[in-house]
Amino acid sequence: MGKLLFKMMLLSVFIFCFSQEAFTGKLSAQSTDQSTQFLKINNYYVLFTTPKAPYIDKNNRFMVPLGSINDLLGGHTTYDPTSKTATIQFGSHQVEFKMNSTEIVTDLNTSVMDTVPVLYKNAMFVPLGTLTTQLNIHQEWNQQNKLYTLIGNELLKTPMMENVEDLDHFKEQVDNENAFSLLSYKLTMGEKIHLTITAKNMTGKKISEGIEDLNTTFIFDNSTATENRNRKRPSIDKDEIVTRNEEVQYAKITENNKVIKNELVYILFKGRTLKP
């Protein structure tokens, strides 16, 4: 999708997409329970990757859908339904996973994992840590914060993330990219998308009114809606824990006089502060 089309679709979506009201009521919807283990790629927390959020499997491995490797890491993936094999090209390296198999082939060398790829709603989920180890991508595990982080200048250099960065009107005003530590989040998807985020001020000082930027990006299958730019930004005390609630309508387009709801693809979060 070209950037111009992407931005035009954003404008049509943004007008009715956001509400900062707390949500109540019973929902018959897909729900992600209060999360305490997190995936972070550079400065972005990854809260949702279609068809469901990254998760820890029974072997304690972070599992992500194959498509996210294209969109977030910058690899190129293909899947052969006959052999049930996924091939991932990343730079000069090639990695192969096979459904329900512990074998992994890296540049023609075979090794064995302690978990297996699985299929969920037609999406192949693979163990991210195993993949990034094979690709020599720098990774860190923070046991205290239950945070798994991937770091690298080559990551997030994708068309989707370029569009996200282009639509970030505050990126030139950022003072601290990591001013907040994510403590938990809860996601519920029904007629609307409901997201609650709890984060802690990690700056070691009081944050003045107007510069807090708990920035959430909702990415749909053909458009992106960013945070409500005009919302209030109250002051935050030193070490304060804050909670933000968002209620988001699905992006929609009209085609042949029919309204089509676009599916949620990703939710990304940054906890930062802006320059005064």
C-alpha cells in the first residue's frame, strides 16, 4: 500500500476511531487476560499480532505468527502447505520450521528445538527466541519485569512500520522513549476494541502536565489509527502507576455501497514523554 493511500485511509478512520472513556458492561468477545509477560522490539511493546496476541507456550517460549516476522522484524516468509514448512529469509540467512516438528533448519544445518510450531486460525506460530537465536538478533530477558526484548537497527525497517513512523506526529518532540514501563494490559475485542494499559513512571521524577505520551497504535488490515492526539495529558508523580482505557471502533471502508469492517492486525505501544 502506498503511503498516500495509507494516509488518506487514516483520515477517514481517525474521525470516529477513538474514545478515552473507561468501559463497562458485559462483553461476549475474544479477550486477552491481564498480561504480565511482554514482548518488546526496540522501543515498541507488541500487544497484539493477528490472529491473537503473542503468548508463552507450555515450554516457556514466546510464540508469534509467521506474518509478524515480515511486518515487524523485516524478514521474508513463505509457507508450503504440502510439506507444512515455513521458510524465513532474513538478510543472508534462511531458516525453516515445519509444523509440529522440533527440527529447525538454518542455512542447511539441522538442529532441534524444545518446542514445536503450531497452527492457530490458519496462522503458523513459531518460537521467536529460537528464530532470533538462529539469526543472531540481540535479545534480552528481564526476569524482574517479565520482559523479552529484541534490539537491532535492522528491525522494524518494513513498509508497515515506515507508515507508522510517518503518521507519528510527535516523533520529533520525543524526550524519553522509555519513560514508562508496561505493567499489564487487557484487551477485549467485540463490537469495539477495548484496551486497558497500566504503566509505571520510570523517569525518577515528576512528569509535568502536557508531556506524557502513552502512545498506542492500532493497525488494521489496510489502514492505521493512532492515538487521540487531543486527549488530556495530566501530570504524573514520581514512580506513579497510571492506567489508561481506550475504546476503539474498527476501521471501516465503504465499497459498492457496503460498509466493510477491517480486521485488527497489530497493537503497538510506547511509553514515552515529550519535550516541554
